[in-house]
Amino acid sequence: MISYLFAIGATAHGVSYIVYATDGSSEGDKAKEEAFATGNPAMTFTESKQRSSWFTMTTYTGIGALLPIFLIVLTSIPWIRRRHYNLFYYSHVFLGTIIFAASCIHASTDLYLLIPGLLLWFIDLIRRFFFGETNGLSRTVLATLENADNGWIRISLPGSERTELSVEKRVSSTQPLCYYYLNFPSVSKLQNHAFTAAIPSSSASGPVFLLQRTKGKKQKTLDKEWTWVLASMVSSPLSSLRLDVRLEGPYPVNDSGFNSASHLICIVGGTGVTGACSLARWWLETRHDASKFTLLWTVRHQEMATVREWKELQDMSLSLSNMTVTAHISSEHGRLNVFQFLQQALEPTDQLAEGTAWVYSSGPDALLRSTEHACIKAKNDIRLSKRGRGTVNWAVQDIAWYMARWEV
């Protein structure tokens, strides 16, 4: 959002300046020409020439900074970002450098105006490279890359000094829905991709990630994709190898409604199950008898739901009356009716409605839209039920939700 606001502000600044500087009503005004010939209102044309030729190029460097901004915004469009991630990523890396350089030259005598932004940028880089669970991107750790069969790739990291410290202090380090940026230097020295840990860091081990190879492109293009190169290293089922990785994070989500909810509901699809797995393990560790946990994972084929982490959750749920873990096979049962599922999950027993439900959803865009629409509909119906006008009865007094979207 900040980047989009910056693009809008830079465009407004450039357009308003050009409109004023090219206003024909004052044509022939020598004073105006002397002041605006270089495009730098803080310095006259004569003063600029006396300093350096760079100070006469303010207008051109401003345009040189603005055009890359437009290109970055264009590659940030969700449709382009999802289908051409490499274009999105490298355009940000290289064009961003051009923007910083051109902006510094463009500011010339007003360089101090850039200092707050540059300071934040440097602080951000320092945190990314030297802070975090494994001391940031400046350090490599040895991870285990494993072919988990049926298209799944598992990445397991060792426990860090921070988790060992948690053991000494007897403090749980488990935090759900944390995401990390992973960089494998042997695959790409520049690319780092965000993944939610399926198993969060704990006092015993580091985070575990599950991913699948990119789909929906021509094979020639797929062979160059980051996930395909990574998967090709463990092409045989259940094969594994040790590989250096740079880890940035963890970063928590900006919603902590799961902490206070009496009923956690996860509606996920595809690789979106990783966030639900971390939330389920957190709930198992911190749960109290009055709370409930419901997880529904929608997949196209049954084979996808044979990954070990999912099987472990199913086994754990068998001995708990307040935990339900279910897979919805869309090739057999059709598209999921999310609102109907919410009604069933929040169907009241003999007790009065109490507490709050918190819904987490991650996966394909269509599923997120359906879940969000169902949550809004359920929230409105719960409000009506309090006045005796709802279409159905609900077990909770309110419902909140978090949709795991990567786009603004």
C-alpha cells in the first residue's frame, strides 16, 4: 500500500510541476525561464551550470525515476505477479535500484528530503540480513530437502539458538501462521520466496515447510521455475538431501483473533493447508476444554491429502471430541459450499450461543472469495439471530475472519 501511495504521489508531483512549468501564459518571462529551465526550483539555471552538469538534469532524472515506478506497479498487478513471478521479482530488484539512484540525483540540493526514506530502507535491509531466527540472510543453515511424494516437497530446518534458549527458560516458542522468506543459493542467489511454516519452530526443532511445484504454464517455462529446479534435486519419491538455505523471518500475520476465539475454523485449499497445520498444532499445545477446532482442506484428488503432516493431524483429532479434521475431495464431491459448511460447523447444541468464531482461509483466489462472502453472510445472520430474525441458529455470538492474501 505504501508503494502504491508513493507511485501516486510521485505522479502527482511530476504532473503538477510540468503543468506549471509549461504554462504558456508567462511565455517570455526571463525570470521564470531562469528559475525553471533545469526543472530544479531550488536552484537557477546559472547556479546549476556553475555547480555541475548533473544539476541541470533534474527534469530528466525525475522522469528516469518515474518511468521505472510505472513498470514496477504494472508487474505488481496480481494477475501478472502470480503468472510471471520472476518478472515481478527481478523488476523490483533492478528497477528499484534505478529509482533510488535517479531520485538521489533528482533531489540534488534537496537530498535531505530522501533521508527518512533511505534510513528506513537501510534499517529494513539490516533487519533482513542480520536479525531473525537464524540471524537473517547473511547466514546459511543446512536444511533437509525431501521429496514427500504425490507432488509435495518438504523443507526441514534445524533448531536455532533462539529455540534452545526457549527450552532453558521453559517458554514455548511456537507461534502459528508465521511466514519466512527462503533463499537457496544453489538454485538462485537472488530469489527468495515466502512460505508459511506448516510446523512452526518449537523447543525441539526448526520450522518445516511444504510446497508444490508451479503449475499452469508451458513445460519449457516450468523447467526454469524456482520450485521445479528445487524439486528436480530430489526427483525420486522419498529421496532427500542436505542443502544450504538462507532464512529471513519469521514474520507474524497482522491478525491475532485466534488467541481469543472460542472456535477456530480453517477452510483451506491446496498448499494453503500449511497455515492451517501450524494453527492446529498451536491450538493443540495451548487449547482449553471449552474451545473447538475445525479444519476443512479441499483438494482436487485424494492422493494430495496423503502427506505426513496431514495424516498426523487426522490421527490426533481422533481422540479429541472438540477437534475435527476433514478433507473435501472436489473431484468426487464437487465444489465446496462454504456457507453450508459454516452452518454445520457452528450448529448450536443445547447450550446458548456464546464466544466468537475465527475463520482462517488460504488457498486459491476463488476459495478465498467464497469463504469471505460466506463469513460476511454468517456475520449478518448472527446479528439478526440476536434479534430473533436469523435464518438459522448459531453456536457463537460473533464471527471474525482472516483471508491469507499476498496482494493488497
